[in-house]
Amino acid sequence: MNSNHKRIVVKLGTSTLTGGTAYLSPPRMVDLVRQIADLHDQGCDLILVTSGAIAVGRQRLDFPRLPKDIPAKQMLAAVGQPRLMALYEQLFGLYGVMVAQVMLTRNDLALRTSYLNSRNTLEALIARRVISIVNENDTVATEEIRVGDNDNLSAMVVALIEADLLVLLTDQKDCSLRIRARIQMRN
């Protein structure tokens, strides 16, 4: 990533956080957080859009397989989200970086009042040099949880805060060309 970009939204997918396994990969998370903290130290305004709450819930409740029904996925997200946030807070704390949790849904950004409130909150956090950690609120979202909507949510956050760059980190081979295209379009 080029630190010439002042405002950056970084999206981390579950497979990136888990290394393709069923559980979070602490070494991978440490490395990702270190890189984001380095950009923060260079003066970049960063917002992290993260997946992974369902994976953390699976780990905490020892679910061998991802359930297919939405209420079970929402339950796993509810269990996993606080733990995921605690991990981010701990890891960013190693680098002296403060973080905040912001839970959003597509509906939050569709209604003008909620949109403005979300933007004002994110702008206030940026002004205080706090990295916002945004996640789809899977406990109330139903349509989005079926396919995972943090890629779309990250694009909405880019528009919301007028970011200079969106970086979608993934280990999915079929996504690499789309990621490069999206980054180039913003430049």
C-alpha cells in the first residue's frame, strides 16, 4: 500500500484472518495489524472493515461445521463479535493504537439520518486518530449474512468518508483481478 493515500479503508475477509482454516490465525492477525498500525503511524486515516465474527463464534462454541440456517449463523456472530473486537483491541494496543467498534448494516447507510450519524461518528473517530473497526451487524442482518456483505459494506464506507483508497485483502484466487481494478479505479 502506498502511504500517499491519506484515507484508506481496508477490508479483511474471514479466509484472510483464518488462513483458510476454520479458526483465526493469530500470527496472520498480528502481521495484518502491524501493517495497518504502520500506515497509521505514517499519518494515514484508516478504517478497517472486518469479517470473522462467525468464525470466532464457531471456535468459541466448538462448532465443527458452519451451520446453514440464518439464526444459527447470527448466534455464532453474536458470540464471536465481542471476542473478535477484544483481539483487535489487544493487538492494536501492542502498537499504541486505539480502536473503536462500529456495527453497520446496509439499512443504516440507506436512511439519511443514520447515514449522517454514521459519517459523523467515523469522522469524529478519525479526528481523534482512532481506527474504526467496522463489521456488518450480522445479528440483525439476514439477507447479507447469506452471502457475506462486508465487501459491499467496505465500498459504502469508502463513499461515506470519501476515502482515497479501498484495499480488499483476500486469499481467494478469483478475486485478485477485481481487487486491482477497484484500487486502480480509485486512484
